[in-house]
Amino acid sequence: MALKTSKELLAEALLSKLPGVGIERIAIRTQGCWNCRNFRVEKAKDLWWDHARGALLANATKIAIESPLGEKDPRVVAVRHMIPLTDKKAHLGELGCCSVGKQPDGALVGDFIFSTYLCGQWSGAEGASVAREGEKADALPEELLERLHEPKI
């Protein structure tokens, strides 16, 4: 009897909680920004707390003053909603910065990336490459979408 990998055990657990969902509809990630050597949580925290947060709040204040809707302007409401969420994500280390990550169109990923993102530039952090040795790379998000939307025969 062969031992099951943690990925197989997780898939079984998910399937038991989601009756009627096919295994082909479940994507389990073993790669992502969280275990990439290019992902920098501290850099994102510094950028968020020192610059980006203040700039967003200043812009929202300017919009609220100039808009006839004041603080009810949808742009101000969006910033007021986004700031606490981003504060929480930054505090938990779920946001990071990456200087090499690329979007499917080839553009850099930007200043803030969620730890669950995966791009084609993934390079295993210490221990991650060893733990994944011999496994094929996880499908990129656009590849997963392609797989999920392909016609079933």
C-alpha cells in the first residue's frame, strides 16, 4: 500500500466537503509567492505604511473635498473600504513586493502581490525547492482557467 502525499490527502478532504465537485475542478497549490525567494513581505510593509497608504488617503481626501458627493463619492468609499483590508493583509504578511514577477502579458506584477499569486518566474525559497523536488511545476493561473473552461468530451 503506497503512502498518499499531502496533496492527495488535501484533495480527498476537499472532495468530501464539496460533494458533486469533480477533482478536475480543484486546484491545490504547492507553489506561490509565499514560497518564492523573490517575495519580500517587509518591503511591502514598508512601502504600504511609509508611502502608499498615505498617498491613497490624501487622494481620497482631495476627491471628497472636490466632489459634489463628498465622502459618498464611490472613489472615496472604495478607498475607505480598501484601506482596512490592506492594513490587515500587510500586518498578516499576505502582501509582498517582487521585482521579477511577470503577468501573463509580460508586464511586471506591480508593487503589491498577494502571497497566493504564482507567475512564471517562481524560484523556490529555502526548503521549498527541496520539498518539491521531482514534481512538475504548478499550472499558472491562466493555464488553470484554460483547463477549467475547455470543453469536456
